[in-house]
Amino acid sequence: MLISVAVPVPNLDLLTYAVPEGVATPCIGARVVVPLGTRVVTGIVVEVGVGPTTNVKPIREVLDAGAFVPPDVVALARWTAEYYAAGVGDTIPALLPPMARGGRADAHKTTRVASITAAGHEALAGDDKLTSRQREALELLAGTPTGIGTSALAARGIAADAISRLTKRGYISLRNDRVDRDPFAASDRGQGGVGMGSDPDPTPFRQLTGEQTDALHRLRKLADTRAFHVALLHGVTGSGKTEIYIRLSSDVRAAGRSVLMLVPEIALTPAAAFLFRQAFGERVAIQHSGLSDGERHDQWQRIRRGDIDVVVGTRSAVFAPLENVGLIVVDEEHDASYKQDESPRYNGRDVAIVRAQRSKALVVLGSATPSMETYHNAMTGKYERVVLERRVLDRPLASVSVVDMREEYAIEGPHVILSRALREGIQARLDRHEQSLVLLNRRGFATAVFCRQCAGTIDCPNCSVSLVVHGEGNARRARCHYCNYTARVPPTCPLCAGPYLEQAGFGTERVEAEVKKVCPGARVARLDRDAIRKKGSLASLLSRFRDGAIDVLVGTQMIAKGHDFPRVTLVGVVSADVGLGLADFRASERTFQLLTQVAGRAGRGELPGEAIVQTLYPDHYSIQLACRQDFPAFYERELTFRRAMRYPPMISLVNAVVRSRTFAGAMDDASEIVEKVRRADPGLRILGPAPAPLGRLRGEYRAQLMIKGMNRKQIREALQSALAARPELQRRVVVDVDPLSVL
């Protein structure tokens, strides 16, 4: 019998192996140990009974009697690899929990438990040779028929030596019990976890508004059909989308089906998991990379065993081994975090739609600022469109004012960071004991170091970017945000030895310092990737802000979406136009989404909210329409641009980046690919080859080409045909189907 196996090796397709005589044929989804060159690896069976071939090696071992990964999830991973022009081996890490990839299905944590025996009960009644500690141990165990952990006995002062002596005399027995590592309990111990507490007691649903009731009714009708549907839940910030998700999930669970709830970032998982756990108790699991390997493994196993009805997680949770899925929710569906930036470069939202299609389930895509593709599908009738136009309790949207920073520079000088309006707004909130959020979507203290004598900059030796300064004073370090190269900021220019080095630009660290400077009594904190490297720091920071222990929270886009902080009445946006200058056709869309989302964090409680937007381009349509929170108008304006320039959603797009040790090599290889694609399909439109916007990355030069067409499959096939003619190029070409960034 021949089988096809996917092994976790990048760019590798299915491999064929033979099942030796006398070995039971493994089923689809089972893990097998197979030889691969000089190595032995663990793979997943994808096909059984494949066609004959020569020189087939036998498998070494079958690890599972049944399917370790559900066959429908295996099929979904195979579709993902094909659609995103990747090897099936690229998808394997997403299917398996970390501790099962080496071959063990039972990599569980255990605890030693002591139980009293019949002889132990007799000894309590008549053995005069027992020490006081031994008698205390037996009395404790006699009162607990299920046994007591040896660690708990040790905490009572009963040492391991006493337990050992009682075991040898046959008075107690020892066993190893499996213990699931619980991320919810971890948060209560101050170790991070989901960071929102672990009370599993169900709570009553909140009262719905009329709009919420109508929206829920429409979605219930779709879910009740037990057929595939996609619905866009287009609700303004604060309109109560999460409550609808929970109500709909309750209905689906009552019908005997399971629920998958996707959020774009780990930062949003705690709140979502907490709310679902409050509603549905312990039948909720979480899946994301912020958990320890042990926690992820045990949560995955609970899902696989059928102990779970609801899974909350980030994009990789779309491959969770959940049976009988009836509802998939993709919250903040527009968010770029759903797109993986390494092979396979899948979009979790789109894979979720395919999974729902195969499961005959309902997909709800929720957003206040839908992606252009999703909204286009809704407007053309491909998706249902369900709208929430008002906030819960009819709370008003935040009032938004725009500050023209050109005027601020003219009055206060070119180095001003916080405008007068924003400084006064923060101070007013401090005086009223309210909270503020300040957004700048750029990390670091300064974005560049330049020399006033020779005009040189301190650049990354591996990438074509300037190093970003982090820290102040003697702690200053210059770091590349792409390859993580770091160096001490030199006292003199490395090019001309001049002593006139200055810092240009600023990031969240500098904004944090500026807020502390202008508001010395404020309790200020920062939320970006640099500030939450330690496990548990994200949950701790969010909890402190929610509890009112922080007055002003400065951060990147991590603070802009999904969070519900009732005490926040002011949002300030520094450099609102920071993304408009990027060489990316989605720049305006991302700017509109970010500004609308962050403005929506203000005024979600009883007090009205305000947003102050600082920009050099106050008349740009993405900024103007974001301030009015007018998505339909933005969609029409942006669609005109996309139609004229032939960009998604009007056409399909595949981006390819060719890497080489030299610039000429990258351009030559890219030119050859372009010629081969044109010969394979003359009807496709190709832009390039050209130097990529980020021309050098991690020591390699990069050339870029973009292929446009009406049929995505034709584009993929033409490109794969071109690459097949140069197999050695496979590892040096990055293929991105439906790219969200072309940088």
C-alpha cells in the first residue's frame, strides 16, 4: 500500500511512501515517522492508496491508530498550500501543537498523587510505630478518597521521605495524573495567561438594542439553514458586535454545533476569551502563539478530544481540530494581522471562509471598517450585509478635530510632537480623572541618526533602511526593525568622524517621554512590541489601564482596535499620515481604517469622547472621511482609484519578490520569470521587474514583479510554470497571492 505524506519541510510537496507488510495502513490525518534523506521526520498522511511509483521508501512507524488531525482539517491545509502557491509541508506546523511535532501525542504534564490503601486504613487503627508525620499523612489521605498531590502534602510539611517510607510499607500508593496546563488559571497566578481572570460561571446576556435584535435575527436565520453563508456585520465602533457574536454562538451550540472565533492579534484574545468563557464556562479554549508550548498543546488536545465547543484564537486557530463547525466569526476582518508573512502566506479570513464552505457553516465577518474586498462582495450581493449604524445606548461617536501640523510648526518650531490642542486635551482629562490614548504607528525613540557635517545616516548593514534609535541617554541602541541588527549609537559620525550627530523623526518611545514631560504628574505607559516582550506583560498592562492605574497609554496600532476602555474620553493621533507616503496601493485604505478604529476607542462609556488628529495632509480624503467616519463615501472614492489603476477588488493580484546576493542577479532572474510568465499566458498584465521598495533585506537584494488578471488560478499556474523551469529559484522567490502589502 502506498500513501502520500506531508512533512514539515518548506517548499516540499507530498511524498510517497510504502506501508510495510504486516503494518496496518494508517488513515488520513494519522502521523507517521518517515525517512527523508539522512533524517527521520514526523509527517501527516494526506492520501491513502495512491498510484504506483518507483523507488519508494517504507515508513518507519505509525504513531496513531486513528486520525490525529481531523481529515477535513488536513484537506483544508492542502487547499491552503495550493491556493497560496506553497508546499504542503509549509502548512504542517499550523496543524500540530508544538509538543506533538516530534512524534508524541501524549506530551502531557503530570503530577504525582498519593492515595491511602486498605493496609493504610488498618495501620491508622493499630500501627503504633507510625511517626506523627506519617499518621498525619494517612489521616489526610483517609479523608480524601481520590488522593492528594505530593506537592500539596509537602506544603503541609509532610516531606518526601515520609511518603517514601509509607509507600514501601504498602500504606499508600502513588500514581501520575495528567494535568492540563490552563492559561486561564495562569492569569490568576500572575503569570500572563489570557489576562482577564478565569471565572467560568455563565453570566446573563445583556439587553439588546433594536438594531442588535434585528441583526441577530437575520444572522440566526442564516445559521439555522445549516448551509454555507457569508455575512458582513458592518457595525460602527461601540455598536455591540461582540454581544451578537456571543448570542449567535449560544444558538449554534444549542443546535449541537461548534464555534470558531478569530481575532487578529494576541492583544485582543484576552477580552474575547474572557467574555466567551463567562458565557459558556469551561467549554472554551484559546489558541495563539503567546501561550507556552505546554499550554498550546493541552488546549489543542482538549479541542481534539471534543471537550470544547468554542475556540477563540488568532489566524492559526482556523486549523484547530474542531469537529462539526457551525459558525465562524472573523472579528476585525479587515486587519492585516490575519495575513501570514511567511510561507504559506495565507489570509486567515479567507481560509476561514473556505473552512465554513466545506462545513456548511455560517461565516460572520465583523468590522467597522471592512476591507475593500469584503465590502465589494457585500455590495455586489455575494455576501449578506448586516448593518449597525448606532452605538449601544445611542452613545454618540467621538467628535473629531484635525490639527494642521504645518501651522503648529510655524508657531512652535519644527520639533514639536504634541500639538497645543492635544497637550491641553490630555491635561483636561487628567484634571477630570479620565483616561487618554495616544497613537503613533511607529516604534522607537528616533527614526534615524544623521550627521550635520556630511549628511550621512546610520544605516543597517543588512537592509536598505536607517537604524531606529531605542532608549535614551547611555541606554541608547540603534536597531533594524527588519533583521533586528543592533549597535550602540556612536558619539561621532562613522563616515566622516564629525561630532555633529542628530536624531531625526520620532516613535512611540519619544511620544511617551514627551507626554511625561508636558504632564509630569501623569501615570504614562507604552504599548508596542518592544514594551511587551516579557510573558504576561501585555495582559498586565491592559489590566492596569482598564483598572485606572494608568492615565495615558501611548502605543502603536495595537491600541487602535477591539479594546473597550469605558474611562477613555480622549484619543490623540500623532502623525496620522505616517502611512500615506508608502509605495503601496492600500496606503489610503489602511490610513482610513486605523484612524476610524482608534477614534472609536473614545467615548465608549457614559462620558462623551473626543479625537484629535495631527497631520500634515488635513485635506487628504482618507483623513477627512475617517474623521467623519463615513465608510460608504470612502469606499466609493477608493473604488474609483482602484478601478482606474486596476487593483483589487477589481482584479486579482499576485506579488513576487526575487532575492539574490547582487542587485543585477535579482533583476536578471526576475526578468527571466517575467518573460516566461508572458509566454505562458499573454493575457496577463505584469508590472516590473523593478527594484522592490525595500531593495535590500537581511543581506539580499530584492526585485519585484506584480501579475494582474481576472482569474487567480491562471496567474498562479503561469507563475508556477515559470518557476518550474528554474527549480533552483524556488527558495529565492517569495510568492504572495492576494497580497496585503507590496513592500
